[in-house]
Amino acid sequence: MDDLPEKPARRRRYSGPNPRSFGEKYKEHQPKRYMEDVSKVVDRGQTPAGMHRPIMVAEILTALALVPGNVVVDCTLGYGGHAQELLAAIQPGGRLLGVDADPIELPKTEARLRAVAPVGALIDVRRMNFAGIAAFLAVEAPHGVDALLVDLGLSSMQLDDPTRGFSFKEDGPLDMRMNPHSGLSASELLSSLDTAQLSAMLCENSDEPNAVIIAVAILAAHKKSPLLTTFELVQVLRSAEKSQSDAESNLTVRRVFQALRIAVNRELGSLDALLRQLPLFMKKGGRVAMLTFHSGEDRRVKSSFSDGLRNGLYASVSKEVIRASPAEQRSNSRSSSAKLRIAVRS
């Protein structure tokens, strides 16, 4: 029996003509009950709130060349869109191993996957950072795995939820932690940095051209009164670059938020650790597909794959990045910055 709540008898009252906040978008949080409404959002090239649209699914499935009975790993489960397709491709007899560091979204994703999985499908899920995945696979797949997917993009559910602090669309705590129960929040991290450290971080994590000016402005404001919310940080950034157009200002804000998120979650260090370990748990002929979303990530993946090819760890690597098709970029703007690279174990 469908235990979802009935549709409201009438439109809820909002401050304007349409729901604006994440919490008010009840239709998009119940996509099965409001498929027509959700489809309208997708048709506009947008991602419904609280959901995630997997990127380059067809290209990834082609790259991984999965067959029934394979053992495949999704190192970044997220919403589970890719994992659902991987699971279907390895049936019957295949096994999906999935990891994700987010304790809030992971239980929802696991329940979603198990609800749509074929009868008898094997699924093992673990909450952890993929930097430590070798220990997990040593137990769960001691003979190696056939394929791995690593999608380094931030999930839409995390971006859209203002309580996580990843986005500046709505005001929320300046947090940005994948695991909000561990480590320093973005606000706390700012308290530990000096100008040189923050400007270096902005350069490394987001190629910010005005890193020094922005670092000075952020830390001066933070010292005067700690920046505790996303809108407080945005206000400082817009004041620091008053000569910028709105489009340029938005790019600056996005770069700063990206740089802070990467630092808060130590994403580049985790990626380096994963890249070093990859060949250790791949079977001969095993394939890995990696989706990156900014130059710092892509440089690391390209360099690691090239080194592995030169050292005989990989039999082949993609010579050029694979990009989302023009049609996908039009229908899902979040796919426009994605780069896919592939490597095959020797």
C-alpha cells in the first residue's frame, strides 16, 4: 500500500506566488506523487530540489563495459543515480559495493537502492571517506573488483539544503562538512587561517584570480565579527569586489564556496590517497571511470593515470577528457563542467 501522504487539498500559503525555500518545495520532495510537476522542472534544464540527476550515465556505462556477475564499486554514492544503473548492468549475479561519507543522505540512498534493486541483487554499503576504501575492499572484495566509479561532484541534495551551508542560494550556517558531526566547519576553518594560507587555498582549490584581495577581506570581516552564515560571507565577497558585474560577482562567490568546501572536507588529499590505492584493488583488465568538476581534481587524475600508464600499472588511459553531450548540458546545466577520464588496469 502506498503510505505516502495525500496531496494537499489546496496550495500552501507562501510569501510569494510560488514556493521559494527548500523546505516549502514539498512537491519536489515527493517526486513519485508529483511526477508531472517534477518533469516540468527537469524540462527547464533544472534539477528538482532534494534530488540529483546523474551525469553522463551512458558514457560511464560504455567506459566501464560491465557484464553480469561483475563486482563494481561506486566510491561516491550520493543520491544513487549512477549506482542504480551500475547495479542493473551487472545482473544477474553481480555485486555493488558503495561508499559515501555523508551520514544524512546515505541511509536514504541505501533505502532507495534496495527498493528498486532486482530480487537477489547483492548490495553492500558503507559510510566512509573513499580515502580509506582499500581496507573496506580488502574484506569485501579480496580478489579485486571489475570496475569503479568515482563521481567527485557535490550532490544536488547537499547543494539545495541550506542547513548544509554548501550553497549561497539561501541563507544557512557556514558549515560545508560532508559529515556535519566531524571536523571543522567552514566558519571554524576561517578562524584558523592567516591571509597567506587562505589566499593559497583559494588559488589551489578554485583558481581564484583575486585570491589575496578576497582573503584579506574575508579575514578582516571574520576577525571583526565571526562569519557564521552563508549570506554573511556572500555580503563580504560582494563588498570586496564592487566593480564586478553581477555575473562576475556570482563566479567569485562560487569559486570561494568551492575552495572552502574542498578545504573543509580535505577533498584533494582524499583524492590523492584514492588515486594511489586504485591499482591495488582492481582486477586485471579492471576499469575505473572518474568524473571531475574543476581543474584541481582533473590535474590530479590526469597525472595519476599518466604515471600509472608509464609505470605499467594501467594498460590504457583516456587520451582526452570526455564531456557531456550538448543535449545533456542543455537539459542539465550542472553537467557542463564535468570531465570524465578512464583507465584500464594492466
